[in-house]
Amino acid sequence: MTKKTKSRIIAALALTTALSAPALIMPLVTAPPALAGEATHDFADLAAKVSPAVVNVAVTMKAEAADDEYRMSGRSQSDMEDFMRQFSERFGRKGAPNKAQPQQKAQAVGTGFIVDPSGIIVTNNHVAGKADSITVTLSDGRKFKAKLLGSDEKTDLAVLKVESDKALPYVEFGDSAKVRVGQSVMAVGNPFGLGGTVTTGIVSARGRDIQSGPFDDYIQTDAAINRGNSGGPLFDLNGKVIGINTAIFSPTGGSVGLGFAIPATLAQPVVSQLKDHGRVERGLLGVQIQPVTAEIAESLSLGSASGAMVAQVEPDGAAMKAGIQSGDVIKSVDGKEVAMMKDLTRTIASAKPGSTVKIGLWRDGKDMTVQAKLGDSQPAKDAKEAKAEKKADAKQEVSYGVSLAPITPEARAQLGLKEEVKGALIASVEPNSPADDQGLKAGDVLQQVGRSAVDSPKDAAAKMREAKDSKKPVLMKVYREGLTRFVAISPRAA
């Protein structure tokens, strides 16, 4: 695949709203009559049946912000940083608090679907795998904060969990191995953030390798797939999920009828491991491999250009311990033929770490078999590392993410605060904290916590400690540049 062709593969379909361009509205035209043999299914019943289990996934993540976001009251950013640094140093904080703000939040949207009534949701890793916060919205308008249970970059899958006091609507995976080219399919998703949208088409091809990762085995469909459809389900006519819409091939960034979905047979075991363990356990042979070309096959007296040639054997890996050598051609694993490189990758990855497999080799013009005890492609943390993490977790404290200072005469003059403005000055806001999420900034004045007015940092801190014990959002009144507003902030580990 050429570099130009690769650049047309749009693997990350999650829509970044801050960068989206205005939609182009085209005039409606009359559709031509259906051709003989063209699919004319009525999808209304199917859409009504499965749509309640399809959710919109909205995420926030870190992004660089423009400098002018931090200019206040006409003063330059550097002036504000110098002023707030004085408060920072005085109250035990390092650096310029206002300069701790360069990491702003970018927002993106995608799609997911519920696979268990307890609130287990499947989506793409590129949608939610690196999110700071995740909110899912059901078709009936209900919103839930979601927790990331685990994600897997190699298959681009992620599993979320929401808590609900009622059982949620859900859908089930189907058998994508039985999918046939030409059969009708339906996609449901959140294209361009528009909300629940149904598109239909057929299966255009199977087993597509778009070179996005080691497990490429996509179902290709001509159902319209656009940015924001990422993580959404591709249904068969029985309402079973046969694929997860993940990528498109497009010269424009919009749908041209070339969409790709992760097959359910590949996704299901990954989803199960992410749900139960938060990670995917994959066997590791410990070899670097390359394709067997016709010329290589002829030079090695192989009957056909098939198998995976071992280019290098990793030191102390399973392959080296089994006696596999550079130059060997792996032809089978546990009797299953290895026709191409990806067959070996998928077969070994699907085996459990620690299991023993029989490797069929071609070496020196003859067949031979060795046994290899597989390693783990993602070794679990050792006891010492796990203990250190547990100790660090125990030290976490619930925080709103603000550092407070008194309103001194110097502060009043610098910020232009009138004498009647009382409260506690916010000296800094911790990036990605609950206060940061609500847009609080250094230089704001905190005037009320809950129902109580505050007139000093000590008073405000005491009220915050009281409020966080309830584990509920607390209402705070904030003054900024002559205006006051209320924000509800939820405490969390920070």
C-alpha cells in the first residue's frame, strides 16, 4: 500500500467538535427506482428494536490551548502569571498557577452499544481509550458518567461501565464467521454528533486488511459510515451485532461507501477479557517474521509461497527456548495452517500465555515440529510494582483541585476588585481537576460553598471538607470580572 493510499485510511472516526467544519446541505433529489435484485428491506422494526441499546459517547481529553484564553481584564498573560506566581510561592505551590492551564480540554463524540443490562458498553479505543472523562447518552435522553474498564490498542476496542438502578436495554453479538458478501446490514451511530442515526447497505467484502494493525480482518460495508460512527454496531437482519464500525476509506473524510467494521468473532473475546480483567492476555512466541515470497519459496524448495519466515528470534523468548531459528518458515500452529504472516500473529495471540503449542517448521528442506511454551505479550505487574501502586492509591485524597489565597490589597488592585467583593481568591487550579472541568481559573473569587458564604481561604477550605464527605456535587458561587455564577463541582480522587 502506497503512502498516499495509507493517508486515505481514516482510522480515527471520533468527531472533534472544536475542529468540525459547517455541514454542507445539499438539495433533495428523487431516488431512482430499485433495480432488480436490489435489497429493499424495511428496516423500521429492526431499528426500533436495537436503537435503544446504542449510545452516544462524549469524551473530553487534553489539548493545547491558545494563549489568549488566559488574558484577563485586558492585562497580558505574563502580568497575570507574575502576579499569581507570588500567591503560588506564598502558599506553598510551585510554578505559575495560571501557567498550569495550558492543557485545555478537547471534546469528541463517538458511538457505543450496551452488551449487558448491568451497563457494559463496547466502543472503540480511539474514541474512549485516552479520555479524561466519558459521558454516555441513551436514545431516551438519559445521561450517565462512564468508567473505562479497559482498552486494547491492537484491536481498537474499549469497554465502558455505567451504573444504573434499572436494567438497561442491550444487544448481543452474532456470528460474523457466517456473514456473506452481499447480505444486508444496518449501522446505528452518532455521525458528526447528530445523535442516533440509522444507515443501511450490504456487506461488500470480508477479511479486509487496511494495515491499521496486526489483527486487521475487517468487514467492509457500503452502509454510510462517518466521523462519530466510531464504536457503533453493524447489525444483521436478526438484530445481532456482527461488527463494530471503526474506519473508513475516503479521499474527503466523509462516507464514500467504504466502511470497515471489526468482526464480532474477533471483538467478543477481547471484550470479555477487558470486562473481566481490564487487559487482554495474548500469547507471545518471540519472533520477528516476514512474508514468504515466491523467490524465497523457490530458494528454500518450498512447494508454495506460504507460511511466515522467521527473520529474528528474540533472546530468552518462547521461540528461542523451543529451538526455533532465524530462517525457519513456520507453516502451522497446533495443526492449523499458517498461510500468511497474519495467520501466525492471530493464532499465537489467541492462545493463552503459558500454554504449549506445536509449531510446524520448514528447515533445511524438510518438515519438523517443535513445542513452544508461550510468553505473555503484556506481562502483569510484578508484586513490588503492584504494592507500590496500591500504596500510592491509599495516599490519594479527595480534592476539588483549587489552591486558595486571601484577597490582599495588592490582589484587589491587580485584579480590579471592589471593596465589597469578599471571599477567597483562587490562586491556582490543578489541570484536569474537578474545578478545571468547570472552567474555574486563577484570579476567580470563591464567595460561597454550598449554602454558606465564605470570606477567607480557611473558611472556604473547611466548607469544602464538609461538602466532600457527602460525595455529592457541591454548589459554589464564583465571582469573575464583575459577574457571578454558580457551578456544581464533584469531588474526586486527585
